[in-house]
Amino acid sequence: MARIILVRLGWTVAILLGVSLIAFMLMRALPGDFVLAAAGTTSVSPEVLETMRRDLGLDRPLLEQYFAWLGSALQGDLGRSFVTRAPVMQEIWPRFVVTIQLTLVAAIMAMLIGVTTGLLSARLKGHFDWLVRVINGLSLAIPNFVVGTLIVLLAGLYFPQIAVFGYTPFLVDPVANIKSLILPGFALALAVSVTISENTRAAVLEVASQDFVMVARAKGLRRSTVLYNYLVRNALTPIITVTGLQVATLLGGSILVETIFAIPGMGQYLFDSITNRDYPVIQAIVLMAAAVVVFVNMLVDIAYARADARVAL
């Protein structure tokens, strides 16, 4: 187990370095820069523009800019926002916490819905299996921002007593905090739960046809013992894989969902930063999102070893 964790930590460092370099270079490959975006349609002399670039360090070679930023980032300093001139971490951290909360709520809901429906679909079969697969097909075809918009419209028309918009910090009111994340979390989780449900169904059906399951049934073991100790445990590996991979989908989808439900996460902030070419903010958001995805993948690898001892070999 320790060896797996150390290897994954080594890969984590390499991946984050690669992500930081790609994000740094891609943003600067776009036409224009922060100085031109700030100037807008205003007529500004080239000398003033060059002075602004020099003050921001944008006149230096790209690799020199990158290594200067990387050296500061390794010390915990992700720079200052070009727009507000405030430290990036001070700007991002409150929004990052909100986005992580929303992603966590959506992930829990997606796992509960997906695993439950997939397991019941594989075990009950017949009409229930058909119904689940039809619902899954419809849910997968509807984007999460459409689901979010429909939730807002339906709640506003038929359940006006339910607060749809806004966000309550956890430390202010934990119950209100969870309530403010349930609807956007469901909008974000629905499509992801379909993927988990279909993979759970396929994994359980595949394991159910294995010889050791039939032997367990022939021995007269209880249905619950066969289900949890033989079926579910041996079907966990593909389910864990799919669930871990969907975290990136949840993080990406949270951008639109946060905007729809007026949640002060990183979504709208990232959109505004890209529009303004606020490089330090964009780089920090991409790096933090990549760190979350890589960390979840590391947890997935650890879960493999816990679920299947053969992985540890």
C-alpha cells in the first residue's frame, strides 16, 4: 500500500508540472493579452501598452515568465490578479471551497443514484431493468445546464417556498448550506449517475455469471451474503474506475450549474478571468482543479488495493 501511494505521489508531481506548463502556454497562445483586454476600445498609445506589459512582466520571454511563476508557486504564492491586484489565493480560496462542496454533494448523489439503480436493474431485470435503462437514456441526452434551468423553472412555478438561488456558508448554517446545494448538486449529478448506473449493471451481470457465484448459491448461502460478499465486492473495480473518472466531469460541469443557481464558486470567476486574460487566476484555477482530479485518482488506486488484494501485488 505504501509503495502504491509513493508511486502515485511521484506521478502527481509530474502531472501537475505538465498541466501548469500547458495552461501557461495555451493562455498566451490566444490572440491578445490582458493589456489589450483592459484597454478595450479606448485609444491607448503603444508606449503606454508596453509600459503596462513591462510592469506586469509580460514583456519577458515565455519560459522566463513560466519559471518565475513556477518558483513562486512552489513556495505557495500563485501571484496576483491582474484585475484586482489582490493575491490569487485570497481571491480563489473561498470560491474553490464552494465548488468543492458542490462537487462533493453531486458526487455523493451520483454514486447513490447510480449504484442503487444499476444494482437493482441487474438483480430485478424484467420491466424494472427496461424502465431504468429508458430513464438513463433520457437523462444522458439532457445536458446538466438544461436540467438546472428546468429545475429553476419548475421550482419557481410549483414550489415557490423552496429557495433555489444563492448559497449559505457551512459555518453560518450547516443545514441551510446543504439545502442550498441539493438542487444544483442533483442537476450536476444526473448525467454522471447514468454512467455509474450502466457500468454497475454491466459489472454485476458479468460477475453473476462467474463460477464462484454459482458455487456460492449452490452451497445455500444467504442471498445477502452472495450479493455483498460475492457480487458487489467483485464488481467494485470497474465501478470505482468510472466513479473516479467522473470527478473531472463534475468539476467541469459545475461552471454552468454555478452560474444558473447563482452559487459563488469558481465557475463564473473562471469565465470572467478568461475574458479579461487574467493569466495568474486562470493558471491557479486550472492547477487546483488538476490537483483535485489527480488526488481523486490516487484515492481510486488506493481503493483498488482495498477492494482487490491482487492489485497490491
